[in-house]
Amino acid sequence: MTSLTLQVPAEHKRALWSAIQRTVEAARDPANKPTVTPYFDAAHNLLFARVRIDTKDGKVIRPFHLDGDRWKQGEPAFEGKKPLLNLPLLAAHPDAEVWLAEGEKCATALTDVDRLATTSGGATSVAGADWMPLAGRRVILWPDFDLPGKKWLAELIPALQKIGATVRVVDVDQLQLGDGDDVADWLPLHGVEALESLPMVEIPALAPEHADAGDEPAGSRDSASTALVRHVQMNCTLYHNQDGDVFARLNGSNQAWKIASTAFRDWLSASFYRATGKVARDQAVKEALASLAGIGRQEGELREAHVRVAKHGNGYLIDLGDDKWRVVEVSAGGWQVIEQSPVLFVRSKSMRSLPNPVRGGSLDALWPCVNIPEWARPLVLAWLLESLRPDTPYPLLELTGEQGSAKSTTQDYLRRLIDPNRVNLRAAPKAREDVFVSAAAGLLVSYENLSHLSPEMQDTFCTLATGGGFARRQLYTDAEEITIEVKRPIVLNGIAAVVTAQDLVSRTISVELPTIQARATGTELEAKFDAEYDRIFGALLDLFAATLRTLPDVHLAPEHRPRMADFCLLGMAMFKATGQHPESFVRLYRQTEVGNVERTLDASPVATAVREMMDDHPVVRCTLKELLQRLDKYRPDRCEAWPKSPKGLANALKRVAPPLRMVGIDAHEDSSISRREGTWWCIARMDRLQASADQRPPSSPSSPDCPLADRQREDVDLVRVRSAQTCNAPAAVPYAEKEF
């Protein structure tokens, strides 16, 4: 019960002792021993302290509170009634029996022998105390053996019965106590074991009230709503984020909810019933939630709520998703499971728990369960690690392969390692909103069996991987918006590649899974994976920590960095941590980029036509209208996606310009020519253009009727400059070494 340190914080002790000696004469006598008892709220924030000084003539008790940096004698102005002692302990142990004594000395004596104890501060403090933290709980009362003790019982028992507490009273008449003796006098003489055999008197409960919290007459709804709000404030701490979303965190726990969620509503209804024995009607709950939202936005601390992973200091936190709400802390120094999360995590009802990680495992146990070719395993491992880093852009993992290549099984097991869900694989989304709603409910966005991705959906995935949002008008309002802003890792699978838009292709790791020769049953695979699940997860955390340790030591020149530079650097650090050369990861990653470029170009009819045209002409420089006419000669058969206007052609060229440049074709708008002549574009194949220009004699002055012949050498220089400015990617590299 003493897991929380209920002492005055060190930074306040000296100032408090100074205030005590300055204002309490009895404290100046060295023979007198002051005892300080601090009072905290349920979130462990210091409220005030009571000082007891035992003298030869009796005792002196004085309260002190902080006013800025100074301690002043007296109690602070409470918002409502006076709080009980040890509220953090009461919140941390909601199911434990509570011992209730008259004063702090007695309560502390019980706490010192590992009993959960509290007090309101004295026999005359019953009416002014807030007893709601004891609602619905089992309570043992220990009065002093005197007349004030009897009056204390007479006043206290009805107050506890009204809030649904189950009450027992220690029969002090049978304990052979002296007049005025209390539990602090009794315990040293009899020992803690004697607490188990104390004579007790059971106090009968009040007759049950059949009306629920929504059925009371006049003002009932207001009182029910107020009771619900008060119940939450007693048991939770409210926070809000930058978007104004409000969250409630259960005191003494990591457990937290968005107050607009079904999970929080369920908790509120159940805990309120346990505390009061009453059922709150829907309307009362709605009004309470509306009030809590306002209170949270106005008074709650500004904190971000995280889903599954969070950046913290120089490391990362991973929500295990278990009943204890534990998290894994991973840093360059290693990893550990911690009970108390320093950041706020929330969960959706579809999230499932990760295993309790076990040290000493090996990632070699993963590969028999997933059909990842050996050459691609480093890329997949780096993708798993990068998915646990919410502060960097995410690469997209695309798994392709023919029917029966275990694409979905592989994707399922990979997801279980970082973000298990009730539905690990989801069908193709129908709208952008579906993607963002799904993303907000978990870490990993996972779709299976895709046969096509529209340009709009590919743009959505780009936004999701780098961080962005979705907004729409809130129902029944004219001006209010509902926004969802998230950044998430993505994994897709399909028989053929569905990522074709260059902006998304450049962020994608595409892995083609091989055909399975010897097929295991689903039951066999499940048993094999489950047997090693906790050790595989532990091994992944080992690799993550080792990678973070080497990450500051790896470098890649800016001109050689790929689009997903953070991912590439992480992969280099992973290779260094496992004893491989960091540059080997760069070569492996570059090879996947080459394949992605060809796929992008093959998927674009305009890019296909441009490449064929470049076989016939080293350079083309003309207006968009003329270029559309020229390209029509190379238009693929039965092509429905062909641009229908010069503007459409310009848009298509801008999309394919980066991959064309990577295969040696530069395409760009020529801004050197006046717009009055129309929009001009220059497209050049560098190898043929250079050879042609070197052999051609100087041309005559330029002629607007023949731009290709007259501007040949000018084009060489122009494209050279353009290429130097925009094309920093290294040339294609051979397939990676055998070590992959």
C-alpha cells in the first residue's frame, strides 16, 4: 500500500520547517517533535499539510498551505469539501478495504503496517469532509475510546451509508483500552497479526432506493448530471490536446479514454453504479459528458494523447495494450517494461495486446512463419522498426505475389509484432474518410487483396505516411468541422502492384513473395508463431535499442540521400548494429527504388509514349499543344487515361518527370520562352542528346518554325543545367550482395 511516496516534496521541506518555527511557538522547543502529514489530491498534487507537535502538556495541530513559494498557516480555500488523507493510495487500490481513523496519527500507524487507511483529520471534521472517494467501498471504522469517538461514529456512519459504503466498526469496548486510547496506542502492544482477529460490528446497509439517478423529481436531471461530473473529477484527471479533444485518465493508473468514446461512457456508467447503486439515465450522462468536455478544455492540462507508440526523451514508448496498461520504454540504453507511463496513451476497442517481451529470443524464429524472401528481410525489419518511430515519415510496405504466396498470412504476423488488432487485415477502403477513421483507431493501417488504388486513394496514403488530416462539416452545423489528423505506417498486399503514383512509389518498399513449395497448415503456423511470439517481440526490441544506439554514428551525404532519408539512415544504423556495413543497406534500398521507377513508368501511358518518342528524337522542345499532337503517334492502344488537353498533359508530365529523370530523360517546363507563345516544354534524352550535339555543326540563328533544329546546342546547355539542379540520385546499382 505504500507504493506511493506520500511525503512533502523535498523542494518544499526547508521552507515548511521555516514557516513552522516562525509561527508555532511549540516548535521552537527542541524537546518537541513535529510530525508533518501532507494531503494530496488523487493525482498526487500537494494540497496542504497538517503539523502535529507533541508537548509535555498535550499536542498542537496546525495546518499549512502553499501560497506561491511560501508556506502560510491555515488551510487553503477548497473547491467543495475538504479532501481525505491518502487520496493517491485510495485511487491506486480501488478494490482494497479501507481503514478509517479519527486523525492523521492513527491513519499513519495503520498505513505503516501496510493497511490502506485514511482520515478526515479529526473527530469534528465529518460534516466538512468529502467522503465520495469511499463510495461503494468496504470501510472499517476505528474510533478513539472516548466520548468524541462515539460522536464521530454517530455522525460518520450515516454519511458512509448514503454513498453505498459497506461499513464495519471495531468494537473498542472489547479491547481493554484506557480512556482516549486509539489504534496508535493499541498496535505497538498487540502487533499487526492481531488486526486479523479484531472484534467487529457489522453496520446494516440502508434500505435500497428503487429510484435511479434519472428518476428523481424536481431538479433530478441536474443533480444526476452533477453527481456524474463529480464522480469523474474524484476518480480521474482531465486533459485536452491541441485540437480540443478531452481525455480522462484514471487516477493512480495509466488507463485513459477520450471522453467522447464508448469506452469512457461504459466506464462511467459502471463505476457510478458501483459507487452509488444508482443507474444514470442517458440524458444525465450526455449532460455530464458535455460539462466534462468544457471543464477539460478550460481547466485540464494540455497534453497529447498517443496511440500505441510515443516519442519520449531520447527514446520511445510502446503501449503493450495489456490490462495493467504497462508500456515498454526503448532507448539506446536498452528496453524495459514500466508500470507507470510518463505520457498519455489511449486505446480503441479494436486494439489487442502485445506479448510480454522476453529477452534472449532471436528474429530467426520469425522467418519460418512469414514468406519474406531472404534478400528483402533487412528491408522488412527496418520497416518494422521505423513503424515504432512516430517522429519520422513512414515508408509504405507493399507485399505482392501470386495466389497462394501467403501474402495475407505474412502481413498478419508482421502486424502482430507492432500493432495487433481485432481485425489485422481489412478490405479495400471505399473512401478517404474510411482510411482516416481506421488510422485514428490504431497504429498500423493494413489492407489486403487490393487490385487497384485510385489516384485519390494513393494521394491519401501519401498524406497518411507523412502526416496530414481529413476534415468535413460536422453534422447539423453550418460552420463546425470534424477533423482527423494522423500519421501512420501502412502495409498493403495484392497479386499485382497497386502503388503506381510516383509520389507514393518513392515512399514504398515493394516485396514480391515467392511461391510456396512446401505448405504448412494454418494451425501449424499459428502454433509455431505463438510458441515464439514473446521472444520474437523481445528480439525486435533488442534490435530497436541497438539500432538507436548506433543511429547517431551513421551518416549519408545530403546529395546521396533517397526520398525516405530517415528510413534509410535507420536501416544503415540497423546494419551497423548487426555487424554489417551501413552502405550495404543503401545499395539494397536503392535497388528497390530502381524497380519502383520502372513500375511507375510502365503504369503511365504518357511516360511510355515519351520514352518511345525519345528513341526517335534526342530532344523535343515545343508548346504543350504541339507536344500532345506529337505524342499521339506513340499513344498506347485502347488507352482511356490519355490526356485530352494540353493542361492534362502538363499534369501528367509533372507526375512522371521524377521517374523519367532517373532513367535519363529530362522533362520540364521551359520558362525561358514568353507565355504569349504558349506554354513550352523541353524533353531530352541525355545520352543521345549529348552525342548528337557534339557531332552537329553550329546551327543558323533560331527559327520559330523549326525549334528542334535551330536550338540544338542551346538545349544541350539548358538540359545540362536542369539535370545538375534536379537529378541528384545515384545511378542504378546491381542487385545486392549474397549476404541479403
